[in-house]
Amino acid sequence: SAAEDEAIYDSLTFAVEDMVSHFRKIDSLIKNLDEVDLNRVSEEENLIAKLKMDEVFEARRLKPGDPGFVWDKRIEFSPPEETCDWDD
């Protein structure tokens, strides 16, 4: 019937709008990864953020045979500019 068809259409429209909203939220998360507090996102969003971080890491990682690769690279850091009790 027309009423059933309209109910199905409304249900599908809602589902599509919900998915679009979800994908936009995830897209925003990925684009603003440096600014997002990952302690305040859902488990799914946290997983997506971690996958994106892994992707970026792998793209930047130097492997043996890559130009600029140094085995056992060591860096001297300057003393801290401020005190931090949590890492003593």
C-alpha cells in the first residue's frame, strides 16, 4: 500500500541520512586528527583514528634501503624547559 511504501521510504531516508552524518563525522575526525581528544571519542572513532595514524606512520617510515635510513639512530635531546613530575 501507499502508506507502507511511504513508511519504507521514510525509514530508508533516515538510514541514509544517518550514514551520511556518520561518514561526515569520521571524515572530520580524520582531517582534524591532531586536534581531536581521542580520550573523548567512541571506540569505533578511536579505532579509525588509530588506523589512520598507522597509515601515516607507514607512509613516513624509513626502511632499510630507503634514502636517509640510519640503523640504530640516536638523538641527544636538550634538558626539559619545564618540570614534569609525572615522568621522573
